[in-house]
Amino acid sequence: MYGLYDKEGILRFVDSDKDACIAYAELFELGSTNYCLMDLADDTKKLEGAKFDQSLEEYNN
């Protein structure tokens, strides 16, 4: 799993595909100096039982 963080350290996107994270950054015009791509887990078993909700519906103004 990869996590894409913006320059403020906020997690913006999570995906198992590194290229999908980079495509997200390009879509929102985040330059390479404005984000950090991190490998979140080497083993998917570490994420067993973890829930990732990428929906921001409850936080929209």
C-alpha cells in the first residue's frame, strides 16, 4: 500500500498501485515537490482488519 501525503503532511490518497498515487498527484496538479509518496506496508497482513475510508462526504462543507 502506498500513501500520498501533501506538503502539510495530510494523507490525500491510499492505493496498492504506486502509479495510481502518482496519477492522483498529476490529476490535482501536485508537483513532485508538493507531495510525498510513502510505502505504508511491506506485508498486506499488517493491514488485516484495517479500514480505509477514502470518502470525504461527512467532512465536506
